[in-house]
Amino acid sequence: MSEEKKVSRRGWIKYAGAGVVVVAAAAGAGYYATQPKPTPITPTTPTPTTPTPTPKPTAPPELKIGTVFPMTGAMALLGLEQYRGTELACDLVNERGGIPGVGTKIKLVIGDAKSEASVAATEAERLITLEKVDILIGTYSSGLAYTASEVAEKYKKIYWEVGATADSI
């Protein structure tokens, strides 16, 4: 009689694994054989272009800042100190070549709120309409700031308050 060879479980797994590898290799070869061949690309010589320089934005020669501090009257002591600090900061910027990145110099135009809210509004209006300031800065007092900031808003100018604390400001 013929002797029958039995295949162990381990042997069967080896043969099955080898079969999977052979089938996968045949499928991969068939896939790549049926793909279209790439079209050759003819290299072209790019034409050199001259880059157009981006024009630098021209900065205004100066930025006019109107100050609305109480330089006289009951609040003069602190108003003068606020003005001196503002003046010192502007002087430092100007000594270093102007506003960084653009070189614009700062010019301060003084207004005296005289420690009165109605005068603060009048001075703010004068600075904007007659002196043509770009920005208003002041007043350290909430009462003065309220009226001066309303004028700045009316003319769509920036109002930079240095110290008023009322919620309505």
C-alpha cells in the first residue's frame, strides 16, 4: 500500500502563507503591467522674470497728536504731569527716528482743558477742526474725558484716555 503523508497544522499554515504571497505577487504584477505608460515631458526653459518691487507705503511726514490735559485750574497739578509724560514719550520716539517701521515724527499740539468739562470739549473741537490733529490724548479726569471723547467720536478721531475711570468712558 501507499504511504500517505499527513500535513501537520504548522505545515498547512506555511503552504497557505506561501500561496497567499504568490497570489499577491501575481496580482501586483498584473496591476502594474496594465497601467498606461507615462507620457514623457519635454523640459522647457523658463523665461526669466524681473521681480517687481513692492512699493513701500509712504508714511505721513508727521503725526499730529492733540493733548487735552487740564494745564490750569484745580486739576492742573496732575494734568501737567500727564502732559510731561506724554511729551517725554514723544521726544524719545522722535529722537530714535520716529515711529518704528515708518519713521513718522510726532508733533504735539497743546490744548488746555482748564479743569472744566465744557472747555475740554471746546479744546478737543479746536484741535480737530483748526489744528487738524490726527489723534487726541488726555485728560486723566472722567468728567473731562467724557466731553472730549464725544467730540473725538463726532469727528471719527482716535481718543486715547490716559486715566479716567468712570464706567461711561
